[in-house]
Amino acid sequence: MRIIVALLICAGSVLAQQIGNPTTQQGVIPPRGVFAIRNARIVTVSGPDIENGTVIIRDGKIEAVGATVAVPAGAQTIDGSGLSVYPGMIDAGTNLGLVEVPQGANGTVDTSEVGDLNPNAKAITAVNPHSAHIAVTRVEGITTTLTAPTGGLISGQATLINLLGTAPKEMAVVPHAALVINYPRIGGGGGGFGGFQPPANLSETLTANERRLQQIRKMLRDAEAYGRTQDAYAKDKSLPRPDRNVVLEPLVPYVRGEQPVIFRADREAEIRGAIRFAEEMKLRPIILGGNDAWKVASLLREKNVPVILTGVFSLPSREDDAYDTLFENPAKLQQAGVRFCISTGDSGPEVRNLAQYAGMAAAFGLSKADAVKSITLYPAQIMNVADRLGSIETGKMANLVVTDGDLLEIRTRIKYLFIDGRPVVLTSRHTELNEAFKNR
Amino acid sequence: MKRFIARLVLFTIAGTLPASAVRAQRQTSPETLIRNATVLTVTRGTLQNTDVLLRNGKIAGVGKNLNASANARIIDGTGKYVMPGIIDAHSHSMLDTINEGTLAVTSMVRTEDVLNPTDADLYRELAGGVTTLNLLHGSANPIGGLNTVVKIKYGRPASEFLFPGAMPGIKFALGENVKRSSSPTQAGVPRRYPNTRMGVEEVIRDAFTRARDYKRTWDEYRAATKNDKDVMPPRRDLQLEPLVEILEGKRYVHAHCYIASEILMLINLADEFGFKIKTFQHVLEGYKVAKEIAAHGAGASIFADSWGYKIEAYDAIPYNAAIMTRAGVVVSMNSDSDERARRLNIEAAKAMHWGDLTEEQALKLVTINPAIQLGIQERVGSIEVGKDADVAIWNGHPFSVYSRVDTTFVDGEVFFDREQDIARRPELAKERARLEQAEPNKPPAEGQSPLGPRRRRPTEEMEIERP
């Protein structure tokens, strides 16, 4: 609660008035305006750090950043002495907003549609702006997530959202940001329970996988044909009018390589398979998961396939893997020149710990600067929104985090938070419960 | 089937490799002097530029310019941090099975009977500076099985893991898991009692009522034998014996719980029967009833910030540790997860981020506090002369996310050393390649070979999901 007190004391009544209703269930989002953060260390991420500089925010955008920037008249100012400004953190591999309570409350879970092929399932439809997870996550400095569906073979379309808004469309940065495909796994269902399972018959497994891959392939080919048919009719209305198809239609930009396709794949064979399949189908692949990416680094680099690493805090896949195999995975990819970013891969509760995932990678070989990039600029680049997000540069969306120290250190506090140029109150369901009970 | 067995052999061999390697490279010097380090004693503050001497398995000295024997191993601790070995008060590592879920009261079963000393996660935990684990039965029953406290002596037989003199304990559990809330009802199979938190209380009350009578029977028998040597002894009851030990204060109760009402229920029930709850485990709503927990004298062993994974965890907040600590509760941070156990230093630091505990208070969460909760605080949990030489050397402050462990000692012996670990990787890679080339292990003519069997031990929380 010190955060709130500090906010009110430091910012004074001007900001406090602007911030408005300090509850986590906001019916009105805080208004944009003109803000100046002065005398702060500015970690631009895309360029050198500015040891003592100013960031100007106007109408949602970063208007200016630098050591000698003048504060415009009428700007609400924040004294950033002793503080650091970072771009908001981005977690590009979550289900945040689609799940409230995963066990025992099925009604709050909206991740997996029935059936294997659901390209028309759109995460942006089901994201709950009023989920407790949203505020709990953003008060730790995570401003943006890729929220993805999970089920079947073609899970649906992920959405890139800011963690502020009273309706999904207010949150959406890219409403339909990527198609999500679960690349068929070799060696059984994998992640489930069951302890000791005899290995499946190899030829049967491969046949089953090939059949599943063929299902995906057929649907993508159908979508290509569908797109061509619709285009042809658009140009020549004398042709027979093709029926619209709600399942195939959303696939068209993906099969044409205009939008990225995320393949969930952790093991070496699946990553290689996904790259091969994407090449065959002329898709723009991104690997999500990537536990074995370090084993496939040269191929990933050669094909320029980026990886969203979700397994930094997973146990090594094999008993005889080195204990730090997954802690080191990001550093190894960085060394090999593979594009990557770091994600929690979580459905909600753990997304707020994103900085620690990057910090652990830095403890095991990744430079501190690259660790910060791995949760800011790199995910923005991979999701093709680096023109708007991921660094502190003039013209970018004002998603900014003001801290009292190193962004990745656990003890560091978030002092101010801007999302889309709006000053966000640092309260959540958790700060409210803390306030309610700390003096009971 | 032949291939399957061969693969099993491969994996078994691969799994034990690190253990044998550790054994081979373990230093034989009985004495180690760590020089000029920052020493986080936990109970006596943080000492700069200080030496720590480990001799005969004990901490033999803490101070400036200590002398060591001629054959002592000298480690330059400049820029390094020495911390007591981390104690994880809620673990299921090295347990081949966790839940005896068939009955509501399974106090007759013992985790000590299912220890697997080759569990690779033990080594990974050593690499996170962890040296002691409280191995708990699962949470399938209001009264579960007996616990085992171990030191992580990876590479040794299970019998050498046992922590000598640790207080015996038992797992209790309340709430959703024992109600089997998440288990599907199967046609024709009656649900196991209890089905509600009301029933949970009655199961425990019934068990302690029987235990009290059982104790009386034995007390009467013992009194009678003073006069008459020919009295028939009562029949032993292995289910009730541990409960009698609880009533006599000889066995600690570690009670899994989540919500405020069930915490209060167990406190009241324990008061009624005149015993103490040693720790509430998870106790995610402990912050709502912190003063009642403190008044009972119970400890709390919690997650740093897990929340929301089920209904009874929805009100969990990361300020829990701080609120309970300020109320006077002895709080520890546990893992309940082989994964999280590797980074309990980070989990402890979270209590500074959320709730403003001091560094010293936060350090205690994974050292002396869990030691108190397990009755081993005279042996471990701080860096003091005479205590067991269970310490880890970190390359930076253990509360920094950028730090990692260089070396972990248990009873003065090295059980993890990062340099040695890295040095033997090429040799292990060669060995793996050789095994893969062995005829039975060759992949089939085409395609990838499927993964061999790998034991996936679900966490306690996950296991309960199974019918």
C-alpha cells in the first residue's frame, strides 16, 4: 500500500484527480492527457540508457524522450528522481483473461473449443476485462499480453491486448494477432498425468501424427482455395457466387503469409516438424514453448523462425539434462542469433512474475540488457508491433513502467504505470484484500 | 517389449549417472574454509568479509582470519555470499507415491517407506541451495500419512537421507482436496466420506476420540502391569498410535488448508483435544485469521504467491507472509513443487516486495523458520558455530534474481558444485551418445524414436485430480 501512498504523495493532487476512482473494477478508464516524467533514468531499450532524462506523454503516445526535453506547459509532472522508466513488459504466451479459476470452476474457463479445428475461435471475444488477473498482473509492470486459446489442433486466434480497458476492444492492440496450432506431439499426449506409461507403438504413433498433420494441412489448403475463389468472384461477379464459410474465412490471411502462425512445440522433433510444415505451407511460423529450441538453434536461425520461450522455469525435459538446461536456453539462442522472447506461458496467476523469468535467464548467461529486451522489445518485434510497443521512442504507444530499481529484481517496486498513455492506479484485488485484513 | 526394456535400462542408467559422478568427485577433505565472504547468518545478522570453517560436518568457526588445518580446502569467498542451506517445509521430492487416498484416515502409512534417492530433482534442488526437505504425504485425506524429514544426500542410499532427531510428523488436510471436489463421481461407486467441511471436522473428531480411548486403554494397561505382570496387553492399532503421539506432543501436525473457516475449525478442534497444530500448510487465507493462528502457537508454511488455481485459492494474496509474520506467526515459504523448490530464495524475497518484510525476516522464511517448524532448529537453519555444516555459497546475494549457487554443502560435504557440474558435461554427453549407439537403443530405421518411460510425479495438488 506504500505504492498508493507514494503515488498520492509524489504526484500530488493533480494526478490523483486525473486518476479518479481507485478501485479495480473500473467502469471508466483513466483519461489520457499530457504527462512529463522528469529527472529519471530512462531505459529506452532500443537505444542507450538516458541517465537523467525526461519522457513526455501526450494523448496516449510518447511525444518526446531525451536528456534535454522541455516540459510542455500544462503537463502533469512526475518527479522521477531516483526512479527508472522502462517500457511496459510484454508476455507473448499467455491465456490471461480467458481463465479465472482453472480447477473446480469450469464456467470460468474459455480456452479450448470442442473439436480439433477451430480457426474461428477468437480469444478477443472471450477475454474478460474485469478478471482479477488483469489488475494483479499490470500492477507488476506487465502492460501487454498475447492471450491465446489452447485446444485441439488448430486452437483459434490469439489476441494481443493491453491490460487496461472496460471492454475487449479497448484492450486490443491487435485483435487477431496470430493463428495458434498445436503441432502434433510424438510420444503420446505428453503433459498429462498417468506416471508410468509404456511407449506407444512407433509406427502407429507416427501414422496418427501424420493423420493429424494432414487434417491441419487439408484445412489450410481449403482456406487457400477459399480465398482464391472469393477473390475471383470479387473481380468477376459473373462467376457463380461462392458461399461464405465462417471457419475458413479467418484462415485466409494466415495461409497467405500475411499474419503469423504460432506453433506450440517444445521437443526437438516437433520444432523441426513445425518449421518443415510451415515452409511447405508458406506460413510465417513462430514457435511457442521451445524447450528444446537450443538443440535446433542453427535451423531456427537459418529459417529466421522466432521462439516464444515459456519453459525457463520448467524442469528439464530429460532426467540427464543439465540442471540449468532451461535456465540457459535463452542465452544459447541469443548466442546463436535466434530471435526469441521470454514468456511465463501461464493462464493468469503467474504472469505477474514475468520479470523473474527474464532475470533467471540473466543469472544463466543472458546479458541483463538482453533479458530486459526479452520481455519488451523482442516480443514486440516477434508479434510485429515494434512500431508501437517494446521500447521508449517518440511516437510509440505510452506503455511505461516507473520503478524504484532494476526492473528484473524481485525487490523492485513499481511506482507509476501508464498504459496507452493513461495513468493506472496501482491497486488490484490483492492490494484491496491486503488493505482489508492487514490490521484485523 | 525388448526395445521397451532396453530403453528402460538406458533411462535408468542415465538417471543414476550424476549420482555416481557426484560420488566420484566428492571432495574427501573433512575440512573447508570459506574465506572473506558475506555471511548471511540469519540469526546473528549479516557479516562482511567473514570466514566460515566447516569441519567434521559442523560449522566450526565463523569470524575473521580463521585458521584451518593444512589439508583443508580453501575457497575464496570474495564477492560471494554464504547462506544456510534452504529448508523446504513442504516437498514431495523422492517420494515414489504421495497419496494413499482410499481412506479418510491413513495415519498408518509412512512416506519413509517410498523414498527414491535417485530422483534427479533432488540434485536440481541442491543446485538451488536447498539442503533439507520435509517430505509430506498428499492431501487426499483429513488425516494422512506420516512425513519424513531428509537431508539431500544425493548419491547415497535412502537411509542416509534421514534427518537424525527431526520431530516425527503427520500430514492433515482440509478443504477441497479431502472433499474430493475435483474428482468426478463415478457411477456405482459411492463417494468417500467426507463430502463437506462439516464432515472433515467429524472425521478428525472421530479419529481423536478413538485415539483418546485407545490411549486410555494403554495407560490403564501400563498402570495395571505394575501390580500384575499377567495382564493381557491391548491390541496395537497402527492407525491410532500416531494420533496418540500427537496427543502426547510427540508428533507434529502439518495441516494442509486454505480458507479461514477451516483453519479456525482445526484450531478449535485441536484445543478441544488438547494438542497443537505445528504448521498450517499453504494456509492461503491465513492472513484473514493471523491472530488466531498466532494465539494457537501454530506456524504457517506457505507459497510465496500462488493464487487462483482453484476456488479455495482465489483469495490468496502475496502479502500473506508479511501479515502473518507481523501477527507473530512463524512463517516459512515452501515449494510443494520440484520446480519451485529450485528457487526458494526468490520466493522468500517476494515477501520484501509484497508486504515490506525486512531482509532478515525474509531470509528466515526459508531457513530458521522452517527449521523451527520441523523441530530441527538446534541443528540447521542458521550459520552458527556448532550447527550442521549445511550451507550454500552463492555468487551474489541470494535475493537477487541474477544470483546462482556455486557450491552446496551438506554435513560439510559438497553435494553440488557448479564448476564440477560443468566440467563433467562433455563426459556425460559422450556416455549418453555411447548408450544411444548401443544396439537395443538404436532408433528404428525411419522416424524419430518415441520417448522412453519417464516418471512424472504429479504434485500433491495435481495428484488429487485423479479419481
